Amino acid sequence: MIEPSKAPSSGLPGPQLSDARLEPGSVALVGGGPGALDLITVRGLALLRQSDAVVVDRLGPTGLVDLLDDPEVHPVGKAPGRHTLSQREIGELLVRLAREGKRVVRLKGGDPFVLGRGGEEVLACREAGVPVQVVPGVTSAIAGPAAAGIPVTHRGSAVAVHVVNAHGDLGPADLAALRDPGTTTVLMMGVEWLPRLMAQATLNGIDPATPAAVVQSATLPEQRSVQGTVGTIAQVAQDAGIVSPAVIVIGRTAQAGFLETGAERSAARGAEEPASRGAGRDQLPAPQDPVGTEEDRAATAAAAGQPAAASAGSPTGGSPTGPLPAASPAGSPTGPMPTGSMPAGSLSAGSLSAGSPGATQPAGSLPAASHSRRVPTLIGCAHGTRARAGRDVVRQLLGMVSTLVDAPVREAFVDVQAPAVADVVDDLAEPSRSTRDESDPMCVVVPVLLSTGYHVRHDIASAVAGRAATATGPLGPDPRLARVMAERLREAGWTGDAPLVMAAAGSSDPAGVAMVEQQRDLLAQELGVSPESIVIGYAAAASPDVATAVAQARGRGPVAGGSVAVASYMLAPGHFQRVVEESGAEVVAAPLGAHPLVAEIVAERYLSAIGS
């Protein structure tokens, strides 16, 4: 039998601090704080003591339940990739318990409305006519850094806080916050994705020297923290074995020793006390333009999961497959395109490089860009994908490229993902002027695309038109891409017996189709077979499609209805690769991926464009 009412109690001696009541048949969403049991609010504890049923999160202060008088406990915690109940089912549970006449506390970690889905649970109760109240809690976005001695605001250093759900990519507002030296950015639920988050940050122009910290199990006895920079924190956290739950803090106040006194304070903060007048941003020091260094570029590569270059402009070692082959006559290098323009004729299949643009470099050595002028930024422009694995491949590849060129590297996309290539070019390159040396671009767009088509001819061409920028041709055809495809085929188990299909993304542009055919010829040369023995199939925009090509190849095999293998002429996992995998072939090779030979091609396109 449920009692008609329980006297509220804060559980503290002295005058009653809370008169909050939890009525039968109602729900209270209680923010339990960052972890330590004594960081729940007085009101939250008072309502918890009145409860008949408690619905608890994995990261909530579940130890508080042990202090209650035999409550009905419902664990609904969510671990990464493992959910006890769906969000809809949690809402249904709250409603059911309340309708049974129980006093229900939904005990959540942190604050219910800060990345806690509390709003969804309030709506579930209200839509069912169940009374619901919300008790704010101490969010770990603030308490986590504070527990490690990191203030998220500090007069003269940080005047704003930006909190991010870091499960996916960083958005434009997140990157803007990271660029703002007066903002502290707190990434929640992102420690598992830390390498990809920091890679994205550095490839979008965030200074890799920006201070960063990670705090694990904040306010609990097992709390520990590590500090580094945007360029190093992923490796630092990995080396320390940092795991979730953890918060990531980025900004001036995350600098090691920020709250130290004396000499330690000067080293950490590097600024005098703020002026006695003014507030907010008036107190911040004047921004300084970041100066890219070899260490910064090494940090950029580290954030993308790549080793630092042995020296500026040189890869960390030779190609794993031996010396580079000579450039194929399928396309002769023609040099960089004029700044601010991309003539249609310059992208024809016959004028694109099939190997190294310019003079052939010895294996394992690429020249550094000249320091006699401002070094243009390399913009690696990929198609874009919703597949997280595909995004990781592109960023890992650009991280590898950053070890091969003595220049800043940025990412851009033509579809699906941000930032758009036009926006990045606009950010980096001024409008063209007749007084400027038009042979000296401020940025170079390298299409991280395998053949030409609409995106190269229209999107990228439009982005550089009228700007102090230039663009190169796509990555293919190139004999090194054939070498990578052959590697991937053998890794997938192809032994040379099964008939072969080469699957490409496809294009309605005849020049793009011609490039694919040239790449097929290079693959045949690499495998030692005739080009006619390899059937080309397209994932979109051209024919035959991959499934049809697989059926055609099956009919050519030595055994009727025998197995077929597909060589994937795709850069990264995504929609087109899934089309390939669903084509019915018995052996499907992985995409090219972040391979050193692919990175070399990107680097050489850039170096040729700047005349290095």
C-alpha cells in the first residue's frame, strides 16, 4: 500500500532546507551531479528520499540508492553501443510506474537537460498526462574540468563556454568555438572518438598547439586527468589508458599549470593580470596570427593517427611495396593550372598526369615547398560521406599528406559533408587582382577524387574561379593506384583464378569514363593480364552497373557460374562501396584507403601546382 505522502527531507541536520514534495503518481527528473554522491543538490536528495521507484542511469550516482529504504530500482543505463532500454522504452517505463501510483525519481547523471535527453522524458510524461518536475543538477561539462583544476572561464583568458555532444563530427559552430581563443570548448562523450575529432579540428585550421585536457571519472576516487594540445592529446590520452566516462576540455584554461602561482603561472598563462576595467572580451589579449611550424604539422599528422615526418617534406619511410613505377604514358603532366581558373581543356583524360606530376621523384623523397614565399595551403577536397569509417579514411589520408609537404593541410568536400570547398577557398584565398603575381596562389585544391566529372569541373572549378587559388587534376589514372588495388585484391583472397571486375564510382562525363578505362589498363598491367579480361562496372551514373558487370564476368570464367572477384576503385567506405559489396561477387576488395602511395599522389599534385 502506497502511503498518501512522505514528509520531505534533505537528509541534513538543522533547519529543513527543502520543502519539495514528490506526490504519488508523479515523476521527478533529478540531476544527480557529476559522480560524487555528495554533489547531488539538496532538493534532489529530498525528492529521492521520498521515492518509491528509482529509474537510474549507468553514469548517475547510483550509490545514493543504497541509502534509501528498500526502493524499487530500475537500471536503464546506456553504455557505448549497448542500451538496456531504448529512449522510448524508458519513457514508457516512467509513465507505467507513475500510473501504478508510485513516486518515481528518474535519477540521471549531471543535469537532465545537458545532453541527458531529459526533455524527451518530460515530453513522454506530459503526453501521457503524468505530472513531472525537473531538478537541475551539476553538469560534468563544468564540474569535470573544475575537479581537475581547470576553470572553464577565467577573466582575461576565457569568457565563453561551448558544450558539444562529441559522438559525431564537429559542426561549424563547434569549429568556430575552437577557433575563438576566448572560448573554452568542452567535448562530452567523445573520448572514444578523440583521434578523429582532433584530426578534423586540425584539418579545419584549428591551431594544433591549442591546450587540451581530458578528465576521466571526474569527482570520483578514481579520477585522473591528462593534458596536452589539440595536436597531441589523442596520443597522450591513449598512452595513459584514458577511457570513458571522460570530458575533453580545449582552450587556454586547459593549459597545464594554468592555476599555478609564480613562475609556473607565467609559463602557463603567458599574460599579465587583466586590466582593472572592462569586462568580458574587453579583458582578452589581442589575438595573434598562428605561425605554422614543422612541429605543428607533426602534431596535425599525430592527430590524424600518423607518425611525424622524419624531416620536412619527406615521408617516414619508403613505400611498403618497393620503388615507385615510372609514370604511365596514359596521361602526361602538364603543370599547374593558372591561378583562379580551371580551363575545361586542362582536365581532359589526355592531359592529366597518370603518375608523378613533373620530374619523377625517387621513392620515399618528396621536395619541401620553397620558403621564399608564403606557402600555399593544400586543400584536400573529397566527395564527402555519411559513413563514419569513410570520413576517418579521408582524414587519416590527409594526415599522411601533412607529413609529406611543408605546408598547412585543410579538408573540404563537394557533397554531404562540411566545410564546402568554396567556403574553405573563400576563407584562405583573396579575390584575384591584376597586381598580384597570379602564379603564386594562396591555396591549392587537390581533388581527393579518382577521376574527373561534375564535381571537379563545376564545384572545384567554381570554388577557385576569381580567387588567388588554383586546383589540380584528380588522383587518377596512376600506376600507384593500380598497385594499391592489387594489394587490396590479394588481401581479400583473390589468387588470380577468378574473373575480375573493376568497380568505379561512375560519371556521366565521358572524360571521367575514359580515365576509369585508363586505370583499368594500368591495373591489368600490374596484374599481368589483358585489359579485356577485366570488366568495368559502375556504382552510379554510368553503365554497366556493378551487379551487371559481375554477371558478365561470371559468364567469362573457366567454370560456368564460378566465383568472381571485384577490385574496388573507390577511395573509402561509403555508399558506393556498399553497392560493390552487394553486387553478388564472391571476393570483394576493400577500397584504396589511407595508403602511403595514395598520399604520395596527393602530395605530388600539390607540389607540382606550386612549382616545387
